Amino acid sequence: MSDNIGRFQVLVPYIKQSLYKHHELYSVQCKDVLWEEIFSRALIQAGLGSDWSPDYNHKIGTDQTCSDGKRCSNKSGVFNKNDSSVKISGSRT
């Protein structure tokens, strides 16, 4: 698990940039297919690849897969500014 955390740290700047742009345009939470696309683009920009497509069709537990076969299940959440925590939404596995 910790190997994946370090490996995916490279995505943070790409995700932040896309979320910043999203919130320049919209006041609503970025979730569902929008969040999946932001994550997919970050994977591709970081050179990790993604098989995601906007067809609303994914397997249980996998929204997209990296080029090396690592599966990703995208969840959205709410950031709490008071304690810098994130409450993850969703119940899929």
C-alpha cells in the first residue's frame, strides 16, 4: 500500500491544477465521471497511462487501470479546512 502512495504522489500537481480550473468554473463538488476524467488525465500526464473512457461503464472496484495493470477506484470526498482531513464519499468496493 505505501508503495502505491509514493508512486501516486506524482499525480498531486496535475490533480490540483485540474481541480483549481474546475472550481474556477463551478461551485459544485467535482465527483463521478468528472473526477474520473481528472484522475485519468493526471495519470496520463504523469506517464502512468489510463484506460478510462467516458462511457459510464466500469467493473466493480475498478474505474480505470494504469498501463502497468494497477487498478484504480475513484472516490470523491469533502475537504475539511479546520483539520485538513478528507471525508471520502461512496460505498462501491
